[in-house]
Amino acid sequence: MVCECGGGLGVLEARQGWDDFPWADPLSYVCLDCEAERTFFNSHRDGYDNVMGNGATSMQGEKATTVACPTCNEFKLAVTSDLLYNIDADEIDEELDGSGAFGPSDCFDAINVYANCSKCKERFYVGGWELA
Ligand SMILES: [Zn+2]
Ligand SMILES: [Zn+2]
């Protein structure tokens, strides 16, 4: 995830999760270069079921927390996400309401978020969400 300013390192803000799922959404990212903040993933806003008006089923966290590297505790991270699609773009065009508010790229089925630590270089898994 690269900021509009070109900066590739930031601080990842999440919510406190649960035992086997340490970080919950919404996820936001603050660029270390320009300090711009944006919520790049919200399981109650994004993905196929939300775009289609089916509602969201996943639990969100309450308590804001800064994601730190599990190995060295550094919080300056490079964040990447993989969006998984299981859709046919033509079908999606028919299902979308035509307002142009959403496109096929908004209709992802799942997202996996990873972070690369700027200090020890460890790549770790932040979390994954199913949205269809
Ligand atoms: Zn920036
Ligand atoms: Zn680290």
C-alpha cells in the first residue's frame, strides 16, 4: 500500500481482536511522510456483500490499537493487501445498480492484509476477512 504522496511506510491502526485473531477491523493507515490517514478496509462497508446490500456478518473490534511487529514491536510498517475475487465481471455489471457508485473492483470476496516490518523485515499476517 503506497500513499498518494509516494510514501510506503506508515502506521496501521486496527481494533483489538480476540485470541486467535489479534487484530480486528476497521483498518486505517497513517502515512509517515504526509500524515494522511485513510480507512482502507471496513468489513461493514467494503466487499461483495456490502456492495450488494446483503449486510455484513463479521465482528468488528471496539478498542483502537496500533499494530506492532510481533517480533520486534516496531510500528513503522509497509502494509500490503490481497483482494480475492470469485466473480464474473459481466455478471457484476448486471447486479450493480448502474449508479456508478461501485465497480467490479469493489466486489471482492475476501481480503488478506499483511505487513512488513521496517526494522527486522519480518512479514506478518494481520488478518483476513470473508465478504461474500
Ligand atoms: Zn503520504
Ligand atoms: Zn519487526
